Amino acid sequence: MSGKLEFIKPKNKQVEPVDWHISERTRAIVRYYAEYCEYSEQEIVDEFLQRNLLKDKQFLEWVQSRRNNKRILKAIGLSQHEE
């Protein structure tokens, strides 16, 4: 075996149970998409929302306009590290 050894990185996701009500159609889409991607349904929802909602420029402008936007930015993982 040659080359550099690469370790598996932990997911380190802080998860909390959520009590949402979604339509049967949405559940089916998530279920079959998860099967297609070979991820869990939770991982599909988590990845999809994080990758797509944070691309909504109007949402990000709304966050910037909020009074406590530093707290919001930190919660959604967009806070800038102060040097």
C-alpha cells in the first residue's frame, strides 16, 4: 500500500428530534431519493436544506437586516470568525 493514509472524518452533526408534519408525497420523495443516494432520510433533508436555503439571497438579506443577526448567523453557520 503506497500513498498517504487518510482517516475517516466524523459527521459531528448535532441532531435533535423534530416534530414536523409533511405530506405523504414529500415523505415518498425523500424516502426514494434517500434510497437512490444511499443516505438516510434525515441526511437527505439536512443536506438539501443546508445546501439550498443558504443560496436564497433574499433570505440572507433578511437575516442581515435582523436586529440580532450575529446570533442568527452563528446558528445557521455563517458567522465570520473574528481575528
